[in-house]
Amino acid sequence: MDNVAVERQVKGLSRESEYAQILCHLRRNRLAMAGLAVLAVFLLCALLAPVLTPYSPTTTNFARVLEAPSREHLLGTDELGRDVFARILYGSRISLAIGVISVGIGMLIGVPAGALSGFYGGKFDLFTQRIIDIMIAFPGILLAIVVVTVLGVGVENVMIATGIASIPIYTRLVRGSVLSVKKQGYVAAARALGIGNFRIIVRHVLPNCLGPIIVQSTFQFATAILWAAGLGFLGLGAQPPTPEWGAMLSKGREYIRVAHHLTTYPGLAILLMILGFNLLGDGLRDAMDPK
């Protein structure tokens, strides 16, 4: 076995050992496991929504308007007689999809931009960071509102807006990590061996920046869902009759005195999902901390 094969085998074993340690620390964190359990429940609810409820989230029944929770309607009905439990179950699909798409957009643009900016520096770094400074000058939710206003209302545009608003976060995070990693000895050794910059970034730099990216992504999921709910509450997100939690809160506040369940249960759903992501993110941050 040649030296290259031995080196690859050693690296593989060390990474497996590192991953095992991270999982071990994560399993010992009860709050992180609780957050993971909450997210697992929401994921199952989103996948099994047609099985868990016989009602459609959009079918109206004016004979059952504003009913309180009962055996037939577990969380009651809304102002159009639609089952609130069904709307929350199907709304979890929208919230999770918004989180996945927005985080994907932020990573797809922010990670490469931050990696190239931190690795090459110079004028490219200066130009990139000034653009990021302009984006950071707007609060994230305000930037998302501006993007939605330009693109138009709708779930798809909310995903794009929240994704664009998360780009500066990933760019700055990855840039800082790359500035630290590129000073390590193995990067200098790779350059001495004649390995190209692109290969160094992909195979040596970015893999050592995955920890902060993964941790930030869990928090960004929660932030994207919260922003989307805020946009929906303002009427800039999903439009009726789409069962989106923020829009449900906005409509339910009109009946909060006579049917508080229209705001209570969507609000609890938002709270629990965001809490789940934050607890998991805190656990991952502690588990991946080398100290």
C-alpha cells in the first residue's frame, strides 16, 4: 500500500472518529434530543398529513363556522368552517419547504462567495464585502420585505426573499472560517505539492468549515420560518386559501375574542418548530466545539 492510500485511510478513520464523538456528545444533550424529537414530529406530520386527518385544509363548511375544539375537529374550525388541525398539518409542509429552499439559496450563493472572498482576498474580497455590507445594512426581515415587494407576493417569492436575506450571514461566516483555515500547515503543504487553488478550497478548506455552516443552517431554518410567518402575517406571503401559519395568525386575530383557537394553535406550531431548530442548533454547536 502506497503512502497516498495510507494517508487517505488515516484521514477516513480520523473523520469517522470525529463524527462518532460529535454524535456521542449530541446524544448526551437532552435539550438537543428534545429539539430533534419535536422536528421529527413535525416532519412526520407534514409527510402523513393526509393520513392523520380526513379533512381538506381548503374545503369550506359554512355550517361549522368558528367551532371550538371537539372530537370531530380536534383544534376547532375557522371562520369558513375549515378544520384548523388539517390546516396546521398541511401548513407544516409549507414552513419546512420555506426553510429548506431559503437555506439552500443562502448556502448556494453565500458559501462559494465567502470561500472565494476569504481565500483570494485582495480586490475581489473588498468588492464582495462591500456588497455584503450594503445587504447587512438592511435588517433581514426588512430586506425580505423589499425583495417580496419587488417580486410580488406568494410562497415561492417568500422562499427567494428569505434565501436572499440569508446570503450575507453565510458569506461572512464562511469568509471568517476560511481566513482561519487557510493559514493551517496542510494548506501550505498542498500548495507546495502543486495542487490548484480550486482543489484546495474544495478538498481541504471547505470540509474544515462544515461545522459552523451546519450549526448556522439549523438556526437559519428557524429564522427563515419566522420571517416567512411574519411576511404571511403582513399579507405578503402565502395567499388564501393556502394554509400558511403566519396568514392563519393574521386572519385569526379578527376573531380572537370569540375563537381564540384560530391564533393559539398556529402560534404554538410556529413556537414549537422554531424552538426545535434552536435547541438542535445549540446542541450541534456544543457538540462540534473542539474545546
